[in-house]
Amino acid sequence: MKYTTKSGRTLTDDDIEALARAAERGDFPGEPGAFVVGPPGRPRLSEEELVTVAFKVPRSRRDALDRRAQARGETRSQLLREILERELAS
């Protein structure tokens, strides 16, 4: 199969495999800074071990929670963590 990059260069499966092997060795083509490699995954929430806490609520409460989180630009988990921290701090 052939692929076309944004710059118009055509790459084959073999080209992509060669680039992958080079990347696995730590070799990257181009000028330094041409590729930005971020840390894998999200930043750690805590230095402590994380555990899952699950409980059931009526669907209407879950939906209200999701609307509130969305209005704040947060995820459900982020909002629940914030509520928990605030409650435990008081």
C-alpha cells in the first residue's frame, strides 16, 4: 500500500516499517525539534497507589453530574475528585 504525507511525499509499507525500526532505535530523521515526543499517558494524579471507587446513583443524578462537569470543561472524574477533596478538607 502507498501513503502520502502532508508534504506530498509517498511512503510504502516498507518505508513506514523502516521509519518505525529507526524510531525504536532512537533515530529520528530531520532536524532536532522536528518531532515532539511527549511523555506516555497522562500525568500521575498522585504518588500514592490509585484505587477505584465505584457506586451506583440514579441515571438522572449521573446525567446532572455530567452536565455540570461539561459546563466546567472537566470530566466526570475530575469533578468528583474535586468534590471529594473539598469535602474531606472541611
